Amino acid sequence: MKTERFNGLMSLFSILGIVGLIFICFSDNFGISIADGWLAKYDYVDSSLYEFKIKANTIKFVVTGGILFSINLIAIFLVYYKMLNSRE
């Protein structure tokens, strides 16, 4: 593989890692905004159901961010290792 291809892969996986970190850091805000949109559809909703929706949406973003970030770490290490071995 050529160096340009390695650089392209590194930048792609770096973007995935940044998106994953954004999902992890701002999962509360994302979860609340999605639950607020869900709440706007209905006239009356029990507060425990609303809190459940907030928690469920927040957990979805934390898990998605964690998966993206872990894929980023694994892929960066693999690409870096492959880049070191291809120079020899």
C-alpha cells in the first residue's frame, strides 16, 4: 500500500474517532433533544415515560460513540503497524 492510502485511512478513522467522542461527550444533549421531539408529538405523557426516553436515547448515543471510538483505536493501531512494516 502506498503512503497516500495510509494517510487516507488514518484520516478516515480519525474522523470516526472524533465523531465517536462527540457522541460520548454530548450524549445527554442529544438524548434530551430527541426525547423533547418525541414529547412534542403527544399532548400528555407520563413523566416516568419521558425520563425513560431520555435515558434510552442517551444510552444509544453513548454506546454508538463507544463503538465508533473503539473501531477508531483498533484501526489506527493496525494501519500504523502496517505502515511501519511496509517501510522496511
